[in-house]
Amino acid sequence: MTTGEEASSPEMIIIGGGLAGLACGTLLAQQGHKPLILEMNEQVGGRALGTREDGFLYDYFPIGLTPVRGHRLELLATELGLDKDHFKLKGPQKMAFGYRPPGKEWKVLDNINILLGKADEPFDPTHLFDLWGLSEGERMAAIPILIDIFLKSPEEICKLDEEDITLKQYIERMNVDMPVAVFNFLAFFANMAMVEPYDLVSAAEYIRIAQDSFNNGGGGYPEGSMMRISAELRDLFEQAGGKLRTGVKIEKILLEEGKAVGVRTTEGEEIRSSLVISSAGIHPTVLKLVGEEHFDTAYVERVKNLQPAWGLTSQIYFLSKPVLDFDIAIAYSDDAWWDLAKYEKVEEGLEPEEVVLYVQVMSNYDASLAPPGKQLVSAGTVCSSDKNSKSIGMLIEKAEAMLFKLWPEMVPVLESKRYAGPAEVTDLSRDRVMAGQGGECMGLGQTVGQCGPHKPTAETSIPGLVLVGIDAGGGEGMGVHQSVHSAIKVAAAISQSLK
């Protein structure tokens, strides 16, 4: 931790020590610049925060990275002069899939290959057809639909970017007799993989993520935990000459004559710099840290209309012995997934019978995350990003009931459990500056009008103020990958501009 005169006039200030801020700062420091990272928590990592408890090492919030191969962390490692596998992700080796059609009992299949992304094992939908109970005619109808999505060329996907249509609009435009189970799976996947409703999610982004998930692996996890990556970036940052201060919360970005000139902390300390790089999120940066009165009204309106992703509940279970042999599992019924209308009904008090469910057995990815002979499990479901939502507690209960129904062997060996969600995300990583926001699982949602070529840029109209992170300046990818991609692009642009 750096204090006093040494940190009073850094070359540049980076607000936030999450992955984007750390990656951007490390790249700039390695290029000879002198950045200062100001992080409000005592620990770096942002949404990758976690802790060790009773021998278990766990993340506060869900982490499942897609793709497992060819990801942005490989690119970051290369940019930092490391082996491309330095931040290696481990993909799931075994997967379970639970499904309940209307009026029938739950069925769970083990050892299926979706999301595994094995290079020598192309995506085969046969087991899904069996799970859904499709007739021969329905199978023949489903194949061209899945081919259309999973084999669509990059050029065709870019055209969809330009059209900027939703998955719902894309499905309607297909104008095919789609089996109901196939439609429900496509809509469910929007909820589970992108944490969005199918009638808002960008068709182009959806297809990219679907292809990545099934061809290059989904639900990956870093060797040694996500916290290890944050800690290593922190060490690389400081080794390259960067300065880090933790426990410092920013109250205001200072402006003089329309230019950013530094920041003021909540303790009243002013730190001056001619360049401020904010990884605090576009809404908190524009509407709170700077203030909307300093921006063009059209830009402010644009920012206010940007939609966050939904939130995720995070349920951590400590088991006294290993009873689950899969690495990742997903489960849903035809009635469980949400479109925007159902989401709004849940927020108004509707109690769904079932929810979409994800489960990761983190100690099956990495045995060091749990004490010998024990097991660490993460599970949850989609929810509102509003920490004050009254539905979140109910959804946690629904998700847990489904978890224990499908895998009852967990119950007798359950030692203890921990819950987290949008309230903790808001408190630890993202200010709530607009109603309904703050607890989003990964910043802006990948919905129409705000991803791909429509994503906010890193540049702002205020000289000396740049954005970095999942909300702005990045390209394609999910969550961590998009944050890291933004960091790489922003660091390169800043370094070039300072030559």
C-alpha cells in the first residue's frame, strides 16, 4: 500500500482493482508508465473476490468462464510476455444435465459432452434429443436449426451485429416448425449462459457465445482459483513499478476547465493526475463520480438507457465428503426459463414452481480448493440485479430445493453453506446509482443496442477521462474475457496516445 507524497501526483490514476483495472494497469506499467490503482476493498479482484474458510477456498460470486480454449486471458498472458497458458483455464471433464418436460418427472443425464468443448469430440446433440424425448420427426426438424446456429460463419454473425436484432426476432425470422423442446432450450441458454432474457439478448452475441460454449468449452475455471489470477496480476503490476492503494473509495472525479485532473476520496484526500481511467462501471462513473451535468444530454440519456445484466444468486456448500462426480451441471424445466415478461412478474410477486439451475463442483476442477476428503460446491440461479429485490431470498430457496431434489446425496454430508448475491456485488464491487442496478453479475448485459459495434467506447467527451472494463472499450466474449479484452485495447490506445 502506497501513501503520502509518493502517490500524490501519479502519471495516471486507475479507479478499481478488479481484473480490468489490474490488467490495464499492469500492461501500462510494463510499457514504462507509472499508474496508481485505487481500490475500495482491502483485497483486489472486483467480482473475483473470495476467501479461505476452514480449509475451503471459494469465490463469493459464481465464476464459469467461456470459452476455455482461445480465450482473452491467453492474449493477456502473451501481451505481458508470459507463456500463453500462464492463466490457464480448466474446462469441465464431466457434465450432468437435468430436464423436466411438462407433466413428467425430472431426468438427469450424466457424462454428456455439451460445454466440454473437447477438440477431438465435436458437439453431438443426440444425447439432448434423448433427454428431451424427441420423436424421429422432431429430431430431423431440430438438426437444421442447431446447424444454423452452431455452424454460422463469422461473416454471417457480423451481419447480425449490423442488424442488431434479438434472439427472439432471429428465431421468428427462421420461420420453421421448431420442436417446443428445442425452443425452450435456446431460451433457457440465454438465461443461463448470458444471464439475459431471450427477447432482449443480441442474436449475434448469443450465437458467438453458443459456438464458443459448445465448440471451445464453457464453464471453465482458472487453475488455482480466480483469486490467484488477481493476486498474480497485482504482483506483476507492482513488480513493473505500478503503485496500489487499497481501502480507498472514490467520491468524485475532479474536473478543471472541463478536463479530468484527479480524484477525491471519501476521506477528503485529493489525488491529482492528468489521466483518470475508470473501471468503476459506466453508470457510476458518468452519473456519480463525474456527474451528468458535465456530459452532453444525449450521451447521458444513452448511458441511462444502457441495461445491466441480471444478477445471479451464489450458494456455496461445504460437504464433509465427495458425493458428486460431475464438474458442472445445469437443469431446467420448460416452465423454468424467463423472458422479460416473466422476469417482471417474478419481481411483482410471482413465485415460480421451478428455476433454471447451475451447479459447479469447484473441488472437482481443482482439489486444492477443499480440504482432503471434502467437496466444495457452487450453485445458484438468475435473479434481479437490484439488491433490494424481495424475490432474491425466495429464488435462493427455490434453487436450493431443486439442487437437493436432483442430487439428494448432498444433504446428509452438508457441513455448512454460505449465500451471496446482488447485495454483496453492490457492496463489494459496483455502486448502485440507478434504481434496479448495482448487483449485476457482469456489468452491461449483452443485449441489443449495447454490444458488438454498439458497445460504449472507452473514450469520453471529457479530456483525460477514459473508461475500461466490461461496460466499455471491449469487443466480444463473456464476463472476464470481455473485461480483459477492454483492458488490452485501452492500455494499447493510451500508450500510443502518450508517445
